[in-house]
Amino acid sequence: MTARNGWSACHDRPEPRRDGRVTRRAAAAALLASLGLSAGCSSLPTPSSASEGGFFGWHIQAPFDTSEGNRVFVYFKSNRYRRDLQLMLEEAVLKEISMRTPFVVVGRREDADSILEGVITVDDKYLIVEAPTNLPRELNATMTVWINWRHNPPQESEKNQLPTQIMESLPFVPELGQTTLTSFQQVTENIAKQIVDMMERPWFNADDVE
């Protein structure tokens, strides 16, 4: 929308009017453009309380609910044989939580208000394109993780809570210098972003969907 308005402003500039409506529209468009650039396209402004800060009661950061505690213990394990993949995923999740959320990661389970844990059930690569020399030209790295986030200790409704499945695939080309290790590193980082996205507070509640 901004690019289209900018193009028309350069090629079909309106004549100035005495009532100043063009000037007011231009000023309003400039204000909206500056707000859009500062806010980005990944999130929408939401109301915030006085304790959360913000700009005149609004903020553009992702909402996270810390009313029941902000200390999180993170633990991942793997049912596969690829070495240290669960450690790569755990490190990526810790970085995402530290950078994007108000939660604090603790090193002991008993010190946490909630526990985020997961199990890697799939970590595989398969051939997509084969070169004339019978060597792999393009492959695909794929990984599946089952995660659960519960209170510590878990509430009654969480004791039988089913885990959530997250799958991620990434093509890579060895001829360009990409390796299995670097590809799975990128896969774990993508999954970590999805996990932290799921930790956000919903933009709506049960009353909104009724």
C-alpha cells in the first residue's frame, strides 16, 4: 500500500488546493507510514496496562502472560541417534526465550514456575535431486518434536495434557557448501521460533469466538 501511494505521488502529483486537504492527507499518510515502519508487519498494537509500559496504553510487542510466574525450566531429549541434536534445540529455545520474552530460564526443575519439555522423535534426511554422477545434489533435512508446557507442579487439567507436534523441513545443497550439521542447526532454530511463538498469550479469548 505504501509503495503504491509512493509511486502515484511521483507520477500523478495532485494540484495544491486552497482548502489544504491535500496537505492534511499527506501529513496523515506520512504519520501512518512512520508508525508502520516502526511497528513492522509482524504484530499488531494491543492494549497494555500501566505496569507493562507501552505508548499511551498500547504496545506492539508480542504478549506473554507472566501473572502465574515467569521462571521456566527447559528440557529436551531425543529418541533418535543423531548426536547432541537435543542440546542444539535446547540452546536455540533458550536464546529465543531470552531475546523475545519476559520469562527467565532457570537451571533447576524445582525452582521453576513452569516446565517446557519436548522429545525429538524424527531427525532424518532424504534425497530430492540426484546428480548424473549418482551423488546427492539436493537433500532435505526434517525433524519432528513433541512438546508440552505445564505448570510446576502441573495443574489437574494438565496431568493428561497431550503434547503438541512441531515439524520442520529444510532443503540443502552440498555442492554449495551446506552440510547436514548446518542444515539441522537451521532446522532447530526454526523449531525454536515456533515453540516461543506458541508461548505467546492468545490475541483472543473464549468470549471472542462464541
